[in-house]
Amino acid sequence: EVQLVESGGGLVEPGRSLRLSCVGSGFTFRAYEMNWVRQAPGKGLEWLSYLSPSGDTVYYSDSVRGRFTISRDNAKNSLFLNMEGLRVDDTAVYYCARDRGSEASIGSSNYWGRGTLVTVSS
Amino acid sequence: QSVLTQPPSVSAAPGQTVTISCSGTTSSIGSNYISWYQQVPGTAPKLLFFDNDLRPSGIPHRFSASKSGTSATLTITGLHTEDAAYYYCQTWDSRLSVVVFGGGTNLAVL
């Protein structure tokens, strides 16, 4: 059974940093593209970042480019999101999602974690 | 502001048919496959369709999807009360090199 489990969320002050992790199991993690998607309270889904299996292709949304960094450790079946300069409007549930791996539908994800809540507040 | 445009809400009675539209651009929907997701509040999104109109296993056949030009449509026939949820369209934007979601549509089954 494919599972994705996010961790690392919590309460953080504006301007601080946080690192989210996502551990995958039940599939060959190193073979799949991965995405981070977030959802602010009462709002819709917002894609943040995409990373290829080898880590050589990465994409970011305009809202996080330059502040957030996606990375992975295939030996540990783990995906990360390093978040710096956090703002109040970064408050959201952060999901990691396994991409289907189709070049013509980047971002299409058939497996999602349950998410981890990040609250940015003073 | 979402790059893909969806109606904020739709509603219909059980047993009826409802359509949810998703409008994009030539560089988004017009050039790439679209996916649809269903999300019950408090849970993770669930993939309903990929590659415009392909249904993952386990998705009921009362759900269908299509794409034409720069727009896409999700159709649910014979509505069930458990279909009440938020629905999102998604695709890749080749010009912007980003993944884009629609703003989401809240389906109420009255």
C-alpha cells in the first residue's frame, strides 16, 4: 500500500524557518517525481514545488520561489521542503503528493499524504 | 487568483446531473492534460481523472470528464449525497512552467 506521511509542521514566528519532511512507503520512491501542495484555511489547493526522481529538475510557484527549497533523499525515501522567511500567509496544511510521472501532465498526483499544519504567527 | 477558472459553487438534487467547468489558456489546458480532484473537507484530495478523461480504478462511472480547446468539464450523473465535496481541476502551464489549480468548486447535493 502506498503511503506518504508528512511531518515537521507546527507554530512558527514570522521570518523564521521550518523544514517539512515526507516519508514514502509501499512504492519505489526513487522512481517517482514528487510535489508539495498546500491549502490555507478555508482556501483552495495551491501547488508549491515539483522535484524529479534524480533531483535534477525542479519547479517552484512564484509565491515560494527564492524562499522555499525542495529536496529529496532517495536512500531514506524522503522528500523535504525547507521554508525560510515564513510569512503569516504561509499558514496552511502542507501536503506531499506522488506525481504520476507523465511529462504531459506534470503535477498530476495519484497519492497524497494527510498533510502537516504550519501556522505562522507571532 | 487562480490561473484556471471554476465556478465557486454548484448544486443539484440527488439523482440529477451536474457539470463543473474549468477554463484556462492555450499554454495551460490548451497544451497539456488536465486532472480533476475531489476533496472532502478535512481530508486529502483524491484523484478523479487524469490525462483529461481517464478514470483511476475505483472511481464510479457516474463521473466523467472531457476537454475541448482551453476548457474542461467534469460531469457527475445520478448524483449521490456522498458526492458533496470540493472539486478542483489542475494542469501544467507550459509558458509559466508551473502547475496550476482551479480555485475549486463546492458541490452541494441538496
